[in-house]
Amino acid sequence: MDQLERAAADCGELDYDGLNTFEAVVAEEEGGVRALAGTMNADPASDGWRVFHGSAAVGNTLVHLSTSLPDSAPIDAAAAVELLQATAIDAKSELIDTLTEAPPTGTTEPVGDASTDWAEWSITGQGVGPIRLGETYDDIVATLPGPEPGCTSSRQGNGPTSSPTERGVS
């Protein structure tokens, strides 16, 4: 959302195959919700297209709306940004109320056999396939199979293959 707000502030006019404009209204943050709305207007010397853009952000969720506009279609960006922000505030409040009244109860254990392809493992809030969040490194290594037959490596662990002295470094 930061980038969208900067673009709205800095790109009122831009040269892209002629002079284009972006007329936007950026709402002040309210209740953790940010919003902007505006119209991108192409150079009238070209085909003169117009596109409305509206965005609202709550936390890490961003909703972006866009639609083409006929040349004569009026758009009230201030009213649009106000409506976007109010709708996002209501949605955030409704979600918080719903989750407060009925918090998620069940935990879904991830599913996956360590001997199967990783793409077949499920991912949940509890882990991935046979790996559970919070397990120690040693437990995870014990869960996973070793290298495939025919796959060889002379290297063990993550360190160098020889000590500094063996490599001639003193």
C-alpha cells in the first residue's frame, strides 16, 4: 500500500506514449485501514481511455478494484475512497467479532508420508507433511528419509570438507 500511495502522490502526470494523468484521493488511515481511489486518464491524443482504480488495505490484506470508464462517465474519487475505507473497516470489525465469538477450535494435523513426494504433503498451521512445528532439528532429520539410492555425497554436515590446516591455511 505504501507504493500505491507514493505512486498516487508522485505520478499525477506521467509520460507514457503521451501525457497521462492519475487523479487520486488518498484517505487518512482510520482504524488500521488505508484506502485510495482515482482515475488513470490516457493522453486524449491517443485513444483517450480511462480506468478507475481503488485500493483498500487492512493489515497484510490488500483489495484492488479496477474498471474501464467511458469518456463521459463521471467518477467521484473522494466518495469512492470513503466507501472503500468504510467497507474495509466494517469487514475488519465483523471478522474480529466472528473470531472472538467463535474462535477456531480444531487443529488440522498435516498429512504426508516422508517416503512420498513433497508435493503430496499437506501444509497446515501445525506443520508440513510429517514435520511438525516445534520439532528439534534431530527429530526432523530422523523423520525424513536419507538420500535417494544412487545419490552420493562425500560431504557430511554443513561445514567445510577439510580443516584449515589440511587446506594449507595456518
